[in-house]
Amino acid sequence: MSDSITIRYSSPADGEAIARLAALDSRSAPTGRMLLGFGGDELRAALPLAGGAALADPFHRTADLVTLLRLRAGNSRARFRSRSGSIGLRLAFGR
């Protein structure tokens, strides 16, 4: 991917772009908050934060972008857990 990569959380304004990506991926658009991966200005992948499979544009190489989304989602979950006390300690010392 030669475009710049942007990863950000979804907002209500992203609904149409997510629906287009889901149609390209021959799937239904998921609901709820997602991490979005852009190549340049184009939405190329989306990962539902509540779980489920990532959406990806089948006309572009997106495997690395989906991996980045999963890593980012994992980092976000670990930070959330670490703020909630003992769960964070188990994560930090359990690995």
C-alpha cells in the first residue's frame, strides 16, 4: 500500500462509507463502534470493536491494514482494562 494510512474510530458520519465497504465485501454492515483503516482518503477496512470479522475492500491489499486494526483494538482494550484496577495487573504481569 503506497498511500498514507490513517486509523481512527468511527463516527455516525461514516455510515455511508461503511455500508459501501460492506457491499464490496459482500457482507452486511455491522453496527456499533468500529476502528476504520484508510488508504489515502478511501476507507479500506473496518473492524467492529464489539467483535466480529473485519470488513475489507477486496480490490486492494488490506491484510496488513486489518492486522494494524486488530493490534490497535487490542491496545485499546488493554488500556481500558488497566484503568479498571486488578484486571490491568493481571494483563501486565500475566504475560
